[in-house]
Amino acid sequence: MTRTARRLGALLVAAALLLGAPAAAHARPAAIDPACDGFGLGGFVQVSDPAELGPDLPTGVTVDDMSCVLDFGDAAGGVRIFAYLTDPFAVFLEKAQSYAAQGWTATEALDDGTEIPADLAGLAARAGDGEISLVFRRGADGAGLYYATDDAQATFGVGTFLAVYEDAAAAGGTGADDPSTISDLRTIVDAVPTPAQGGVLLISAALLTLLLAVPAFLLSRVLAARYDRWFGWLDRGRLGRLREELAQPRSAALRWVVLGVGMLLASFIAAFIDPRFGFNGLSVRLYLTLLVTFVIFNVGAWAVVTLVMRRVQPDARPTLHLHPASLLVVAVAVALSRLLQFDPGVVFGLVAGTTFAVTLALSREAVVVIAGTAYAAGIALVAWAGYSILTFLQPLDAGSVALTELLGGLTLEGVATLPIALIPLATLDGGILFRWRRWVWAVVYAAGMALFLLVLFDLPGGDVPVDPGFWNWLLVFGVFAVVAVSVWAVDLLLQRRTPRETPAA
């Protein structure tokens, strides 16, 4: 369920409870339609006069025929619902047509919270429907348009109600107890696939594994042959010394300081996954939540690897260090999430790596990769279960919201890191596993990709429209495959055109 639909649904449920409550005791201006009686609740919902609205009204809002304004204040991020209770169906059609004419996309929210494409052309024939709930979106802006004629069926009340979210308000409030974009993560119940979706899931995971295997292998060969020429400058001069000091600090204390600074930076970068990140209470909580998830994800993986290596190679003595280049990966993941409108987004959580006191055999390196992958998948599944339970309970206080998002963040980092870290490039974990046993890599990667798709996207074959992020993510992998093959092809062409030196007689 999208953020706008969730917030609108919460407001509708709250208002439904208010219908049965006695009218608020505060004075009501005479201009407010008496039909608004019963909506007010002191300290929670303020019923105000449309005449009090300023000249700068949100899109789709007109004062004409408006009965009252329901101001939810801080309880719902400062959202106001504009109530049109006179001639409601005509107003409903007018508002729907107005949004459609201005290029807003429309969906219809069903009783279970799912959304389907809205048939705006057929609205005129639905005057007898007991309840219709539409959601309009355009960029970061959103509006919920609700109509009902039957008291017995209405969730919200009889009439037309328009809840508008524009600019920063489109994503909700910015208080310490307002959920961030991480709260848009689907629950386990939402993600249970239909038989058709199960088939799509298996086929998609298998095809994406094949799509990446060959291109990544070809690109890896090019990088191995050309690394010194293309990237050798990274290991020379001051930059090379800096990279060496970051990778191998002179003391254990300095290593933990560098790692801590890296996680602080990674958390700051990852927090931009929410468009509201800035100087507000939500941002402080989101930043601290992401910082804790990075610590749990990276330090926990190192602890698991340490336990495994004590059994298989006690003299390895694993140590944790920062991967500076991983900060760039975090930034790219956030940028793609915002650009391609992934919701709730992709957070790459692997910013630290493990070094060993001795050189490991390839089989031992593969054991390390498998142990780290199992930890990422395991913590993601456990966190997802906890997130699903808390989301079902719908906590409202800041502490519960923070805990819910902590579990959501661990889930995101776990499932989003797998398909990136396991790409079979020589410098990534996937490259190690690919060189050791290609069939093992294929099984592990397909499983990680299936978990990624299951948790984050609505797949084809279900009762709701396919998540646009699903197609966008396929596009990302397709572009990677094209670029990888193109680099390999150009490199091969250059090799053939370059004359080989003739050995001296």
C-alpha cells in the first residue's frame, strides 16, 4: 500500500470513529454547515469555517459549496480534509475531472487498502455506489478523494471529502513520531504471492541470475586485465596512502574510529532515501535508526564470520575495516531509489569488510561469503517478521515508530544488499563465490534475488497493479548487462586492432 493511501485510510478510519462521538464543545461559527456536526473532537480534530481559509489553496480545493474543514493538526502531520457535503456526487465528479485534466494519475483504493487503476470515465454511472475512494498522484504531490451516499456503508461519512498532500506534505509529517519512507515496506501478509506470482517470482529470479552471470563475467575479465591502466592511480601518491591507511589503520582503536566515521557518513547518505530528510524531528530519528541498522548489519556479519573462521581456520583472525568505495554504492542506491521512484527504496548496507591475518584459500573465502550472505538473509527475515507484527499493531508513539523502522531498515539492508554484493565481479563477494563454484553462486544469487523481489515489489499475477519499481529494477539490471557487454566488446575490438609486438630475433 502506498504512503498516500495509508495516510488517507488512517484519516478515514479516525473520522469514522468521530461520527459516533458527540459534537465538540467548542464554539462553531454559523457559516459551518450543520451537517458537519459530529466530526469535531476537542484536542484532535478541529472543525473550521471555509471562510477562514487563505487565498493560497491546494490544487483542487475551492471554497464554493464547501461545508467545513476538518483539521487533524499534529495528529496527522498537519493534514486538513476539505468536506463538501452539499450535492456531494456532482462535486465528487468535478474534483475527479479537475485532477485528471491536470495530468494526475488516478487509482481506486479498495476496502482492504489495495489499489487498482481508476476508471474515471465510468464514474458518472456510479452515483448509487455506497462508497468510492480515489487517490491522485503527480510527482511528490498526492490527494485522496472520497465519496459516499450510504451511512450504512460509509467508512468516513456521507458526502465528498478531499484530503490534499502537496510538496513536502505529500510524504506526511516531519515530526519525531511521523513514519518515514521505510514504513512503506510491505508486510509479510501483503507479500504472500498468489500461485501466478510465485511462478513469476521463480522465473524472474532465474532470468535475472542468467542475465547477470555472463555480462558480469565478461566485465570482470576486462577489469582484471585493465585495472592497473584504468584505476592504478587510486593506489599511487597521497590518495593511495590514504586508501591504505583507511583499509589498514595503524591500531585497532583507529580502525574502529575510521569504521565509526564511515557508518556515520553512510547513515547520512542513506537518510536521503526519504524526500523529507532535512532539519526536522523525523530526520533525526531516521538518521539514528539507520545508524543502528548499519552497526547491527556490519558488526553482526563480522561476528558471524569470526565464529565460523574459528572452526574452519583458527589462525585467520578476522578484523573489520571500512570499505570507502561502499559509500559511493550507498549514494548510487539512494539516487536510483529517488530517480526511479523505488518505494520504500534500496539501502545498501555493506560498508565494512573483513580482512584476515593469513591468506585464505578460495574455498575458505567462499565459506566467508556464504556465512555473511546467510546472516544478511536471516536478519532480514527475522526483522521483516517483527516489522510486520508492529505494523499490524499500528503503533503511534515515537518509540514504537522508531522500533518499527529499525526492523524495516534491517529488512531493507538485508534484502537490498544481496543482489548487489553478490554480482559476480572479481572485487565483490559474488566474484569469489563465482570463481569457486559457479553453480553455488547461481543458487545463492537466485535465492537472494527472489527474496529481494518478494519483499519489495508487487509482482505480476496478483490482484493489485504491478509495482512500477519492479519494471524499473528490471531496467537497472538490463542496463547493467548492456553496459557490461558493451565494455567487453569494445575492449575486444581494441585488442584486435592493436598490433602485437614482434619478438626480437
